[in-house]
Amino acid sequence: QSWSRGMSYCLHSESHLDTGPIYVRENGKLHVVNPGAGSVQNVTPKTRPFSLFSRSFSVELCMNREDDRARRQRTDHFIFTYTKEGNLRYSAKSLFSLVLGYISDNVDHIDSLIGFPEQIAEKLFSAAEARQKFTEPVTGLRALQKFTEAYGSLVLCSLCLRNRYLVISEKLEEIKSFRELTCLDLSCCKLGDEHELLEHLTKEALSSVKRLLLKDNSLSDAGLRRMTAPVRVLKKGLENLLVLDLSCNPKITDVGIGYLLSFKKLNCLDISGTGLKDVNAVIKRLQLQIGLVHSKVPLKEFDHSNCKTEGWAEQTVLQWEQAVMEAMKPQDNLRSRAAALRFYGKTHRIEEVVKCTLVEPETKASGNLQFYKEKVQNCHLPLKKEVAGSHELKNNKKRALAEQERERTSKQKHLCLTVEDWDLLNTY
């Protein structure tokens, strides 16, 4: 009774709060304390319990996506690891890594990176590459151009696109954004003479290319004339070219080989599998005017295994290739349908991709036409008179060759500078 009187006193003192009835269990029975009278009454099982919410009250479950993103960003600020005992331990990331992650998420909004330190730029590029920012169609191209404008060959110095025509067609603008490439492998891509990428090769952005592989690309004399027009007249374009592979292009004839004579720095040339009519005349012409000697043994410079993709964007090119392969997966169902049509006797023509292995037997049949430039070797002769006589003979030969070259070059100037050449030069 004393306890109930104290409870009733508290209820009287705080009568302004609507707490509702209070239940007390005593001696195995449930009693209710009346706030108004301060007495305790027995409770029957038929009494209705007090409801916390009204009948019109309703609960709706809402998911706020912005809050979820904020929570995820907050968890990104920590690094979770496990101790030897198996306990979870977390440590805060450095401010540099947090800023690097934020900039890589918004890499397409960068205005310029010119003058930015290379060490930090490489980490920024790898962070954006891990987030696959360069695979996006519009923003990826814009971000990639900012890096290539500032760092050039560091982003990519060597690019191998051998037998990857789909990658070229899907990411042509991204490939054209690379600058200061030294090695470019476009073998077995079937580009043709009118492809936009071949026209891009003559731009000043790719004047640093020293190794160019164009094997099996359906090139003809017209394509070679377009490629060599800036070098022949303006002394620009592929003027630093050292290694050139034009094998497996049967439409290239003796006329097209004449355009290659403008590459004075050329050290290695492969024209196997081309449509040459007078092979001996071409061999003599290359030896006299450029100094290239016919090789009886295949040269290691034309081994395609040496050309690899190297630079910061190496993983980016692999991501492009994986995206193209994933897009081609649904075509497997078409092949199964074609096989079913063949099984039921219905003829169905299937256009398969022509690989470079189908062209290699033609090169073996026509012979190996690879050329290299001989290195000057010192000849130790015993007599001084013979040495002097040999020098005179060499000087006479040089004079005769110089006169022949002048006559040929004078004729070539009148022949090369045609109306079509001027139209090509006006496009640059």
C-alpha cells in the first residue's frame, strides 16, 4: 500500500503528462494504478490494452539513395584489414589518396595537366583507369586527350593493334588522340587506302613514328601515294620512319615502291607478297637510291612479337578489347543457327573473318623480299696506293650516282607533283 501511495503521489505531481494507465504486478495479480484517484484496482482479462498509435497512423519505408552514396563514400575513407587473431581492424586513408580518388572520379572536368608533375599524374591516370573512366564514350575521350596533350609518349609509346579492326572502329577517336608514338602495329586489319587512321599517320602528331607495320591491309599504290605526299613535298609526316612492313598487300606494284624512296632514313623494309612485276629492277632501285640490300634470311625486325603496347594506357587498351569481345558474345548464337541450317541441308553463306594466316602462303610462294641497310665496315688494306686508287674509284662512282640521282629527282619532281598530289597537300 505504501508503494502504491508513492506511485500515486508521483502521478499527481506529474498529472500534466498523459502517460496512460500504469500496470503493477503484485502477489501474482496484475493491478492498474488510477492516476486520478491514486488507487489500485484489480484488472480483469477483458480489459483492452493501451494503444501507442492511433488508427490513422501508418508507417512507410523509404530508401534515400543520396544517403546511401554518402555512406559508401564515408566507408571509402577507411581501409579494413584483419589482424593475426582474426579481428577486424580499420585505419583511415591518407589525405592524398582521398583527393586522388575524388579527382579520378571527376577526371573529365580537368581543364589542363600541362606542367603537372609526372609522378602524380601517373598515379592519377592509374586511379582513373581502375575506375574505367577512359572506357566511357564522351567523357573518356575528353579525359584521355588531357593526358596525351601533357605527357605524350609517357601515356603510350608503342601501340599494337594487330588483327583488332573492331577496336579501331569503336575507339578510333581515342586512338587518334595518342601522340609521340614510336611503334605502331596495324597488321591484318584490312584498313584499305581510304581509312581515316591511315590519313592520320601523316599528321605532325605521329611524326615520331619509327616502326610502322601495315601487313595485310589491302593497300595499293594510291594509298602509298597519299601516305608519302607530305614527306615527298613538305618534308613532314613520316620522315623519321626506320622500319616499314608492307607485306601481304598484293595491290602494291612497282609504281608504289617508287613513292617509298622518299623515306631516306629507312633501315628495314618488307614488301613480300606484293604485286611487283620486275623484282630485280626494284631490288636494284632500292639499293642505289636508299641503300637497302636484299636479305636472304628473314629479319628479326619484322617479328611481330617484338611490338607490344607500352605506356600508362596499356590496361586501357585491354579494357577496350574486353568491351568489344563482350559485345561480340551474342554472335555465338548465330553460329549455332548456321550450323543447324547446314545440318538440315539448307545452304547458308557465312562470312568469316579473314586472318593473316591465309595470306602467309602467298608470301612464301613469291619469295622473301626483306631489305636492310648495311653498316659501314672498315677494310684494312696493305698498300697505300691501292687505298688511294680505291678512293678515286669510289669518288667517281659517287659522282656518277649523284648525276643519275639529280636526273631522276628532276624527272620525279615533274612526275610526282601532279594535280592529285596538290589536292592531297591542300588537305593537310
